[in-house]
Amino acid sequence: MRAPLVNFRKMQVATPWWMIWAVVLFWLVVKLLVVAARLAWFAAKHWRAMPAVVLALVALRVYLDHGWWPLLVAAALAGGVLGLWCWKAREFFDRWVLLPALAIWRRQWIYRRHWHETMTACGLVRRYDGGELLPRLLSVKCTNATDEVVLKMPRGQNPDDWYKANSDLAYSFEHRHCRVYSTRRAVAPARTGRCSRLRRAVDRFTYRDRPRHITLVFIRRDALTQLVQPFPVPSVPDFTALVLGVRENLMPYALRLLATHVLVVGATRRGKGSFIWSLVRSLAAGVKAGLVELWVIDPKGGMELFMGRPMFSRYEDSDFAQMADMLDDLIARMRERQARLRGKVRVHSPRIGDPLTVLIIDELACLLAYLQDNELKNRITQSLAVLLSQGAGLGVLVVGASQDPRKEVVSLRDLFPTRIGLGLLESNHVDLVLGEGARNRGALCDQIPDTAEGKGVGYVLIDGEPEPARVRFSYIDDDLIREMADLFPAVTPAITAPEPVRIVPAPKQVDAGRRQHLYRPNGKQAGPLLPSNLLSALDQNPPTTGGDSA
């Protein structure tokens, strides 16, 4: 008997035509929204290129309607306007036209074009799950001398990987130098006025800390090969930002002198004088007003600093004992301020009548290592150690220069918070001056040329930036030094510390006849002239006069 047949035909449900069209329209709307969102994101990401795209579309429309002549006339007018703008306001033209256009060009044809190849060859690509983790190129900003490339590191990297590869990156992108910065280059601006709270809230998001972002600064041309002209003397010196030189990106370099000590180290004829005289020039108006006092020690016989003698409240260049006395006087001033400011403030504020005191020592090694009188050398070393460890907050600052940073030569170098490295002879000296790992982070002090182009060039550590910055200090010639000495003399002489009072112990209560034998005329007790048992006997039986004994 046969089994009954089973019908396996699919069940068909009649779908209304309006439902089909509704699904198709919904899919098209979603697709259009996705495309619009991607276009909006692309436009927001590449907003600088949008005017060029719009201009190209308008030019195409004009060409199709009217031909070449309107475009040529518009191009001639635009070229004339840009040329006049460049002639009359070159700085604004560079900022708004030339440098943005250069950044777009270099981003596309220099960096993005060779990005994958360079990152792979430099060992900065990570392998994960059969794929590659490539550093992401975020932005390129051009200045007159540098390219600032911002990227995002893949997971598994840290800034040390980029410090080690900075030379390879520089030559891969056809440059000679590359600086790696692990912190944000720009800081949030100070917002005041209307909507300042809202703008500050936006800045907190815009300028937030992004640890995975790295900035590569490529040096297109060395802007520090030319001499830096002296800066104008400020009417009131800003001790938190004294302009002394120029950085690689042609921005001024400002030194924070308040509440710190400065050590500058460089080989012979590498520009230590440029730093010292640039610092003196930035303080000149304060010296004349009595807001600053300069105490100067020049152990080289005055060959470097004697020209500015009228600007100095205290000066010594030959007598090492007088130098030691000067340090003792400075310690006395520091102690007086300690007693006066204790419990009131933590950092001394310079003012007329209570000035900032800056001690400048041209060659520390002459005092700390080369001095033949060991007793005097130890005295000077101890005095400098006291000043360096306690004087910063009290407005007693030390600025020292040396040729050799080794520990046996400059034994107090670790007490200088701010250190500057000029041209050095050996690579290991860089870490001795600027701290461990400074050379790996880009401080190539040993590669600064011993020529006119390298004098006054050095590396410094700037507040908030762990990476050293390359700067060149202004050059001040002898004529300008003499002019400064005439125009800005020191009007407030240094206050000499009073002679310390020596306390003499009170003598024992003995009679006048015995006192002249037991004590020396200068008040210091001498050793007893009689045994102790006889002295006690004399105390118990005082001598009588001649008449009584008779």
C-alpha cells in the first residue's frame, strides 16, 4: 500500500505593493543619511580644503558658461590682491595663506605619500592578529622653519620608541633633524569677556591631555645659523619670562628666573658669554631702578665681566678670600630674609628696598675644583651649597657657568633646577648637564659645530616640556656692553652683612690677682698654670693682704 503524497510547496503570502515600496524607500533614506554623514564628517575633518573644492566647482561652472577669459581675469586680480597683501602685511599673509597652503601640500606629497613605508622601515608598525597597527597621521602644521606633524600612536607603543627613532624619521622624510614631543605643543588660551565660561569649557575638551598623541617637529631649515640681535631692554623685567634668545621655530625663548638657579655648561668659546650678557641685559632696567642687584664673581681676572662693572652691586675677580667673604655676606642676607618672611610667604617678591639678588659666577670650576687652597675651597663649596639649597625661594639666586660638567669638577650641579647645555665635547656630557636620557630625547649638544654658526646655540629644558628645546642666545658685543653699563648703573649698593658678634664665656668668680694668671688678655681661657688640687685649695683659702699676714 502506497504512502500518501505530501505537498512541500512553499507557502506564498501576498505582500502589498505599498509595503514593498516603503521598505525600498526606507533603505534609500538610510543609505542617503549614511552617505551624508560621511560627507559631513569628511568636510569637518578636511574643512581647510573645502574652500578650494567650492572654488574649483565655481570655476568649472564659469568655464562651461563663458570660457577661459573670466577665469584669467579673476586669476590676475586674485594674484594682484595676494601680492599686495604679501607686500604690505607679510606676517599675516604667511599665517593665513602661505603656511596653510604649504601644510596641505606637504601633508599630501611628503608625509602621507611615504607614511606607510617610513613607519614600517623605522620599526614603528605593530603586528596584531594577522594585521598591522599603523601610526595614524592626524595633522601637519608648517611654520617658517619647521613642520609639526601630529600623530596617534598604536597601542603597545610609548614615546621612548619614537625618541630612539628620531634620526631615522628625519632622514626618511629628507630632513636632518627631528624633535619628538610627547606633550601638547599649544596651551589653552586665557579666556575673558563674554561667553568666557562656555569658551573655557570648550577649551577643556579641545586641549585635554591625550597621552597617545605625539608631535614630530621636522626642521626644514636651520633658523639658528644667523646671529640673534639683542632684544630691547624691558622697562620692567618679568622674572618669570626673560627673553634671552630664539627657538628653532623662530619663537622667542623666555627664561623663568624667579625661584630657581641656573647652570650653563659649554666648552671654550661656545657662547656662555652670550647667555650671561643676555641675562644681564634683560635685567638692566631692574638694576637701574633698584629692583635687582647683581653680585658678580669672575675668577678669570675680569676678562669676561669687568666691562659691566658699573651695573654690579658687588664684584670680585682676583682675591679668592674676598669671593668667599662675598658668599658669606650673601648667606647673611638670606638668613635675614628667612627671619623676616618666615610664616608670611613661601616665595620672595622682589621690590625696591628688598631686591632680587642674583649671584653670577663665570667659571664655577675655578672655585670648586681648581683652587689650590683646600681650606678656602671647602669654605666656598659649603657656602654655595647653602645658597643653592635654600636661597631660591628667598630671592637669592645663583647663575653659574662652567666648561666641564663632570662631578669632580662641578660637584654641586644637581642643586641647579634649570640647566642649559651649549656645545660640548663628548656625548656623555649631555646627560650630565641636562639629565639622564636627554641626548636620546634630542639634545645633541656634542653635535653643535665649533664655528660661528654654533656659538650661543644650546639646548634647554622648558617648564612643562620633558624634551629639550634648541635655542640660540642673543649676541651682545663689547660696545653694547659699555653702553649698557653707562645707561643702567646700579643705584642701590649691596648691604654688607654685619660682623658677627663673638660671645666670650664668662670667667669664673675668682679674684683679680688670680684672674690675670688664669685668663689671657684677649678673653680666651688658657690652660691652668697650677694643678687642679692646688686651685681648689686656693678657692677655699683665699690669699690675704700683706698687712693681715703680718
